[in-house]
Amino acid sequence: MKGGNPSAPPAAVMTALKTVLWSVFVPGAVTIVVPYLLLSSDVESFPVRPALPRFIGLMPIAVGALLYLWCAWDFTFAGKGTPAPFDPPREMVVRGLYRHVRNPMYVAALLMLTGEAILFQSVMVLAYAAVVFSVFHLWVVLYEEPALRRRFEASYERYCMKVPRWIPRA
């Protein structure tokens, strides 16, 4: 056996574990913990509506969660990295949802927050989603895109010309 510790888990397993931990602590905090805290102190909510329209909020929550998991999978196994900025994919991910929009993880989180605002009829969660979008946009424009341009150079430029940042083309 060539160097290395024979009892050490394969790199893909460690990367997947880091992705799970990141996903629980960061997106989990953004989409679950903070909305919970807002809802526990939300004194103003949407006007009371029948229950059925509220439960329509479950759809974007579920879709957002599935989209996030799909993207995290692609980052881990195609990109050989994690969603965490300190351990990004080593290879540019342009498959799956990344063929249609450059930031599907952020879109997924925003879908979940919008669904929560609908489900819980919360103006506070809706306002929080708008703030989160603003932070995501600034993060992408000021940090992520310049870092990806430096890392992947011309291939990232071509990708940006073909794939929109937030809303997929029809």
C-alpha cells in the first residue's frame, strides 16, 4: 500500500462529512434557526387566511431543500469540495442545476425562506428573506465571483456569459 493511513476514511467520505456539517450549521441556521427565532417574536403577520393557502408554503420549502441537497451533492462529488468558502470545490461545477443558474444553493435557501413566510404568514420572515437575498447578492458579487474568476479564469468567464446569476433563462 502506498503511503497514507490505511484506516483513514477515503477523501470523498471526509468531504461529504464536511458538507453535512456545513449544511447543518450554516444553511440550517439561516433557514431554520433564525426564522424560528423571528417567528417566536413575530407580532405582525399576514392577515389571517384559510389554512389551505398557508400550506402552499410547504411546496417551496420542500423544493428548496431538495435543490440544496442536489447542489451539495454536486459540490461534494463532482467538484470535490464543500459549499463552505474555506473548502470550496476543487473543480468547477457546471452540471445539474449549475447549468441553469450560477447560484442555485442561494436560490434554494430563498425558496425555503419564502415558503416559511407563506406557511407561517410572517411578514418578519419575508423581510428577513429580503435581507438574506441582499447579503447573498453582495457576497456573490464582491467575494465569490472575483474568487472564481481568479481560480478558474477563462472557463469561469465563459460560464458567466452562458449562465445567469439568479434567474434561469426561459
